[in-house]
Amino acid sequence: MGKVLISKSKPKKRPNPLFVILLKKQDANYLILVQQGEKRTRFKKIISIDKEIEDLEDSFFNDFLILNHK
């Protein structure tokens, strides 16, 4: 089960909030970008990361949120 990273997400973005989810599976970490719509939730991007969340810069999350969704 994944953990929503509220501090890295945009839950108040309108009309469609964006959420970053951290999923730890065996020895790998994944970040999942999810967009909440009025009628459906969309998986926008899934990436594997080799660092711990604390080691990632805020600019990484800005790029992940802004540049990788339409």
C-alpha cells in the first residue's frame, strides 16, 4: 500500500487536484502522480526512484507535478 505525500502534492489545485504517492515494493521506491477528477481518478505518471524521499529536492517534485501532466 502506498503513502500519499501531502506536503509534495497539490490537493487544493482546481479543478483537478494532484497527489504524489510513495509506493515501496521490495527494494524499490516508486512515485505515482495521480490526478483526481470529478468522475474519475487518473494515473498520470509512475517513476522508480533510487533515493529516499528526504534526499529529493523540492525542484524535483515541482518538475514531477508540473511538467509531467497535461
